[in-house]
Amino acid sequence: MDLQLKNKKALVTGSTAGIGFAIAQALAAEGAIVTVNGRTQARVDEAAKKLKAAVKNAQVNGIAADLSTAAGCDALIKQLPTVEILINNLGIFEIKPALEIPDADWMRFFETNVMSGVRMTRHYLPGMLKANWGRIIFVSSESAVQIPKEMIHYGMTKTAQIAVARGFAEETKSTGVTINTILPGPTKSEGLGSFMEQMAKQSGKDFATLEKDFFQSARPSSLLQRFATVEEVAAMAAYLSSPLASATNGSAVRVDAGTITAAI
């Protein structure tokens, strides 16, 4: 299927690895002009090199900027004043007992996971509205609906992303611009892989056993009963970025493998 993204100008934040990198690759494969982003120049250069190797004739650029700060957002915007597709993917997570999460962690998670997307959207949306076409996607999580007790500060930011995206979508009435959120379920990203490797060393169990244990105890509602791949999540993001998804706006679209049990 041709997603009609050839030469569309796209920015994927937090895209040097994991879901962000997979989305950048999916967009590049569809012919979009993709800008990858990360905090360090080395990581950005490495990601751009990998994309060019993976996708024939890929049109890829890279900008190193820490979007968890207002200054970092401003620095990126100065280098990339306009885009047609914005993927607000930047996000962090950590496991920490609820009563042990200090104010600084709450604010760090909010600045990184929520305000980065707010600042990017606030800048790029007016240009999209003027052009009467654009796509903005916030990469949230099933944790937005089913708050994980082991990281409620993370869950809070994922819920906030849905609210923010829906609120900004109200500005797009009767235009060719759409703003949506995707809710991946547990996904085998770089961050999860590192965490599982650490767990494997501590427990003496292999990845397959840990994966089975995880879905039996932590996410028993999953219908997939395995971690999704980053490519499975990226496929949905690529579709929602396309002109073919023009009737999907202000929506929270699940890629959660049935982990969320609510009917709506």
C-alpha cells in the first residue's frame, strides 16, 4: 500500500532507538524526508547512518537536542522551523514505588514526556493549519489507561498525552490537519530490552521465561501474550501519518494487543 508520504517532511523526537527509530524507518521507507532526534550528536549520527543503510535512497537528517527542556526545544526548532509530520515520541520510564517518587522525578517525567510534545506541537501546529495539511502523533501507552502501580509517574504522563492531543485536535476543525495518540502495549524496545537483560542476570532466567512470567503476572489481559515489536507499533504510526488516515482525528488509537480490557 502506498501511504502517499513521498517527500513529506517529518520529525520524530526521541528516535535514535526503539519505537521512535522504527517509526522513522517506516516513514523513510515510504519516501518521507525524516529528521531523527536524540540528546547526543553521536547517537543521532549513528541512527541516521543505520536508517540510510536500512532504507534505500532514504532521505534522513539528524538534530541533536535535549527536548526535555525548553531551551532544547528552541534549539531544534531553530534548525527545523517547519514540518508536515510531527511524531512526539520522546519518553522516559523507570520503576519506582509510588511512595518513593520525589517531586523532582514527577517534574522530570512531566517535562520530558508531556511538555516536549506540548512545545513541539505549539510551534509546528500553526504552520500546518496555514498549509491546511499536517499530522501530529503523540506516542502514549496502555499505561495511560491502566496505570502501572510500579511507575505511576510514568502512567500520569501517558494519560496527560491523551488529554493534550485531544485538546490540540480541537484547533484542527474543518482542516486537513489531524492530531492523534497511539497507545502501544508492552513493546520490546531498547529500554525494555536493557531492563529485561538486567532482570535475567538477577534472576538467572532467560528472556523467554521472563516474558512468559511477565504476561502471566503483570499483563495477564494481553491477548498477544508476548511483547509487541517496535515495527508493529511503527506501522500504525506510519498509517496515521498518511493522507489515508484523514478521518481519524482526536483519537487514542490502541496498539496494545488487547491489554486494555475496557470495551471503549
